[in-house]
Amino acid sequence: IELKAEDLRTVCELGQGNGGTVSKVVHVPTGKTMAKKLVLIDAKPAVRKQILRELQIMHDCRSEHIISFFGAFVADPHICICMEYSDKGSLDQIYKRIGAIDIDVVAQIALAVLEGLTYLYDAHRIIHRDIKPSNILFNSAGQIKLCDFGVSGELINSIADTFVGTSTYMSPERIQGAQYTVKSDVWSLGITLIELALGRFPFSDDDSELEEDSSEEEDDPDADIAHYIANGLSSASSVDTERSFASRDSRDSEESFGEGTLSPRRAPIALPPPTISISTASTVSHPDTDSTTTPGTSRGAPKLSAPNASSAAKKNRRKSRGVSLQGGGMTMSILELLQHIVNEPAPTLPAGKYGADAQGFVAKCLEKRPEDRPSPKELLGDPWMRSAREEGYDLVAWAETIP
Ligand code: ADP
Ligand code: MG
């Protein structure tokens, strides 16, 4: 059946991200409940048609770990994508509701994501490109499914020009501008799994090196930034992919801006991949412009206040501290976070609390060199995944514990 805008009755909003708004709708002629995603597209009609054509590939993506696709149409200035509705929402919503997720459930999530990624790549040569908790959906039938994968190159390009979104689930090689491969998705999975197991984004305030700077500011208005970073940065922090940041050795010098400014019109998902070379200890501010254009999210919108003159001045005075991360007053600009991902050891599942299998698996996902990192298919043979498969888990019962 052909989907039309007038046949869809909106029930409620499910959430907002960098790419658009998602609503729960009923397709009146069939009575089918769906999730409708509106993506604002800055593209000519010919390009929109091309996007629609490319999206049709999703009709062929059939797997128990991939959200089904019902159809897409142009709803100027948006493209409207209708997909299977997931009644328990996304994993970020779930852990924010119930707290840290039991490691045995996390194992089942890892297994489902790897199976979904392997299916997409083996059957369709599709790389997901945006693995993060909000793109992993869960339903009361106990199913774990991926959504928002990069099927349409044209869509990726058009969103990149319209919206700004970067996210710090990005792998070191991607930050450095290397080719995107399935292994970049594996890195993002590693970050995601730690986040779910800890109930918070892993690049956070237990990082002693970054914590050193915490005394510098208490009154920074940029609250809730870890969340903001974790869920994709908006215009305030996206990185101009065309510039590379010159190596600077200026940890102790005052800010010098202008070089390597951040552009609000480039997203790192753009193809070809970004080329940013980042040195340790470069001092770059996050731009104070555009921070109010951050799209709100249902998961707690980042509350970036419009920077007033004095806070902007203060930012320019202090050293390389752009935004503050949630909790503990630790501060880190997006560039520092990207540098951190590139230069520092990868995060780990804290020892003691988690089994060696889980820790070992996550460590493999977070191998910093893509050559050392296994592919999704290889990871399906990991001991932690094998026991997850053998032991199973009653995810239907678990779903009942989620309000
Ligand atoms: P993001 O993934 O960056 O959060 P999106 O615009 O892709 O932004 O989605 C916004 C929110 O809508 C997601 O965080 C998720 O909670 C919710 N959502 C997306 N797709 C579905 C779906 N098919 N079923 C239920 N909820 C969904
Ligand atoms: Mg999404």
C-alpha cells in the first residue's frame, strides 16, 4: 500500500533528535500503528526523489534485529519515513527510566546489535554509521532492533547539509578522517554497551586526567552537556570537517581562536568522512554561536542557555575549556573530547563489577586501531556472545519491568 500524509493520524510525539522528529501514528486505512520520522531536507526535488528511491532498499531489509520499513514520501520540506513502532522505546530512554541495565541484558543487546549489523552488511553491504542507545529499540515482545542506519547516501548528504549532528560514539579512526567501515560501528557499540551497563555516558567524570580541570569553573551555564554530547551534538559543537586543526602545543597559552572554527553546517556523517587531525592539548573553544538552536530531545533536552556577553568573554579568557560535562563540574570541550578519544586509552568496563568475558568483549570493541578491532561477524564468535546465546534471557519478562 502507498502511504500518504493524510492517512496518518498522530497519537503522540516519541522524541526528537538531530535528524528530525519521531511521532507515533496510526495509519487509518489499515489501523496499523507506526513510527513516523520527519526529516528536514534541504535538497532539490530531483535529490528528494533520489532519496526516496534509495530508501526503498529498506523494504528489503528483513531481519528480526532490524526495524521494518513501511514506506517514505516527501512532505515538503520534510521527508517522511514510516517504520515499525517499538512500544518500549529506545535504550537511552530505558536506562534513563530504570537506571543501569543488568549486564546479562546488555549481553543480549550486544548479540542483537551484532546480528543486525552482520545482516545489514552481509545481505546489503550497508554500514549502520549511527550506533548509539537511541538507535536501538526495544519492544514488549522482547525484541531488540536497530533503526536509522545509513541506507541512503543522498539522505546522509542532505541531512549533513541541513542539520548538524555529531556524536561522540565516533571511533578514533573516523575522528581522524579515515574510511568508515563496519569496524567503526563496532567501536560505537563498545561505547554504547558501557553506557548501558553504567547507566551513564562513559566519557565522564571518573576520568582523572580530565577531572584536573574541574576547579576552573563552577558557574558555567552549560549544564547537562554530557547528555548533549552523548546524544549527538548540535550546531554548537559540530566540527568543520574541511579544516584540519594545526598541531599546537599551547596547553599553557591563552586561547587563540579563528583557526579551526567550528562550522554549524557540517555533520561528521557526511560522505566522504571528515578529516580532522587533532593534536593533544590544542586549545579551542566551542563556538558560542548557535547554541540555542539545539533541538530539544524527549530524553531531557540539553539546556544550553544563550550565551551572554560575559560568559562568552569568560570562555575566551579561560584555557581550552568549552563546555562542562554533567556531574562533578568537570569540563571538556567537544574538541577535547574528540582528542581524548583519539589520544587516550579507551574506556573500559570497570573491573570487579563485571565478569572477565564482558570486559574482554568490550575491550575488543574498543581497540583503538581498526586493524586490531574485530568485525561484527567475528565478534559473534566471542565467548561472551556464545554464552549469551546459550544461556538466553527472558527479555519478555524484562520488558514487563520497564514502565
Ligand atoms: P536520535 O536517534 O538521535 O535520538 P531520532 O530523531 O532518530 O533521534 O529519534 C528520536 C527518538 O524517537 C529516539 O530517541 C527514540 O527514542 C524515538 N524513536 C525513534 N524511532 C522509534 C520507533 N520506531 N519506535 C519508537 N520510538 C522511536
Ligand atoms: Mg535515531
